Amino acid sequence: MTLTSLELCAGGGGQALGLEKAGFSHVALVDNDRHACATLRTNRPFWNTIETDLKNFDATQYRSFRLPNGKTKSLDLLSGGTPCPPFSVAGRMLGVDDPRNLFSEFIRIAQECEPHAVMIENVRGLMDPSFDTYRSEIEFAFSNLGYKSLGLELLQSSSFGVPQLRPRVVFIALRPEFADGFKWPVGKGRAPTVGTTLHSLMATNGWRGADAWAKRADAIAPTLVGGSKLHGGPDLGPSRARAAWEAIGVNGKLIADEPPSKSFRGMPCLTVEMAALIQGFDPEWQFVGSRTHAYRQVGNAFPPPVARALGNKIRQALTKRA
């Protein structure tokens, strides 16, 4: 059975890649960032990537559409990650009062395209007690659209093989006839360390200190901080985040163009490619744009292995009756 999805705020493709591996075919991917859209088109030229502001996007056409085999089908999954700054502890946590908050647009689009399932991810800050009422309002809004909410779950990316802490909050709602078949995924244990994950890349240019560095970096990575269009550059985040990286031997003050040279001394920086591996991307996935734009896509991504685990569970629920 072909399962279809519509991806909103697709960014650099982390969630879309994970869902693809779970068996979903994307009818469209929407993002307003030209660099992110270029990344999606570079890696998956056959995807229908739409560069537009979500507030201008009309999803009515995806309520029912014709497959290549001529059959008409309704949409299976509406997915995406709403912008994190409104709920991030690194920001002002303005929530619904932040103009970057797009939960209302996800609700509108769900009403337009009527998918069988909805999946939305965000940062751990969304679970803050100050947002208790707002979370209830989100669940109530989807209930009014005919969905059964499975609630909001806090998932640790490192439990799904991602060498990074990266706690993410995921909201899932399904049509009642599918809801009983959904079970939240359970992680399978400890992820590889930063040293294990990046040793070969750190040694690419023959760096003599690569072995010693890998032994020191024998830990799960802190959460990558990608920043926003308003704040954040080619570095690993604010001072607290950089200090956490320095504790395992990584200079978080900037993103490097290439791995350390043979005679390099000191604390190495990550490259965009290294950061992508820390996020769980496939090595061949390419990010388009300057270091700032490329790293921002990586740092803000939803780790593909976590998206895949969730996608597998949604797929099981949607196909249980088939």
C-alpha cells in the first residue's frame, strides 16, 4: 500500500528523509527558506518542493489526488516541525504571542487536506507548565476536526541511535478508526559516541591527534543549536551550549570549512558534514548554502532516525485494517 504525506516547514529534510525510509511518499514539501528548498531539490529532485510562506499555502488540492496508477487517494499523513523559537528556553518563550508560531496554520491546513494522521514536532520547551493551556487548545482544535489525540510525547533522540541528546516533543493525532493501532516507539538503547561517529572524518586530512581526540569525545553530543533567521550564526550556539561541547573536546565557537590538518593542534571545530552525522543524516545528504545557511538547516533538523521510528508506528496504525 502506498502511503502519502504532506510535509510542512520541511527545512533541510530530516523529517522527510526519515518518513521516506518508513515508506511514505511525499506529495509535497513546503518551506519558505530558499536554501532549504535548494537542499531538498538537490537530494531529491523528484520531490515536489514548494517554496512559499506557510500562511499563503492552500492544501485543499491534497485532500484527494490521483496516483500514477490512475487511482484516486486521500492524504495519509500531514507532518512537519513548527518553528521552535516560540517555545525554546534559549529564546523568550512567547508561545502563541510569537509571530513565528505556526500551530494555527497546521490546524488550518489539516482542515483543508483532511489527512488520516497528523504529526508535529517541536522542542522540549513546549512541555513547560506555562504552555499547559495552549497544549490543551491544540488537542481540542484537532478533536474538533474529528481526530483522536494521542497526546504529546517527549522523545530522546539518543534512544534511537542518534549520537546526540536532542529531546523532541511530538504531537500525534489520528482519525478514530486508526488511533487504537498506534503505539509510541520505544528506543533501543545507547547511541554511538561523538568520537566513534566522527573519528574517520576528523582523520580525513591525516590529523595526528584524531585517535586521542576520539577517546576524549567518548560521550553523547549535547543538543545542536541551529539558531533562527533573527539570531544564530555558524557556531554551536550560546555560551552554555559551547561549554558543553568543549567538555568533550570540540570548539563550538565556529563551524569549520574542513577537518583538521595533519599538524593541527588544539580543539577541533565541527564541519557541516560532521554536524549532519551528529543529527543522524545519511553521509551522502548534501546541504546547500553558505556555512551559516547550511548549518542552520542541520542544527534545526528533526533527526531522520527518530522520524523513521515514528513513521513506522504511524504506518502500522494506518495499514492495520488493510
